[in-house]
Amino acid sequence: MAIFKLIGALGIVLISIGIINKQRKIQDVFYILGGVCLEIYSVYISDLIFIILEAIFIVAAIYDFIKQKHNK
């Protein structure tokens, strides 16, 4: 379905914005949202390696977000 391709494309855009943005906390938010979009897409295409990669990416971004929150 085209909706899942759009969700995947949105994920790429969100992660790209996160890379460009230099504020760490905002980067993490974009990484989390983009990762979730790409996770949805990877489940749709049934790519186990991509599913695992995105899950690890999301967990790492959430961890970094929480770590940054507690350091301030």
C-alpha cells in the first residue's frame, strides 16, 4: 500500500532533519519519530533485519533522550 511507503519516506525525512539539527534533545525526538515510521514500514515489508535495526535505533534514541533529560 502507498500509505506505508509514505510513512517510510516520512521516517527518512524526520531522521534527516534530526541529523541536520544541532540541538541534541530535538535530534533525539526526530530520531525517535523517524525510527517509529521506519519500523512501521519495515514491519509492512516483513524485513526482519530492518525491523531489528530500527528497534535498536529507537531504543538507543529513547535512551539518549532520557539521559539528556536527566543530565540537565
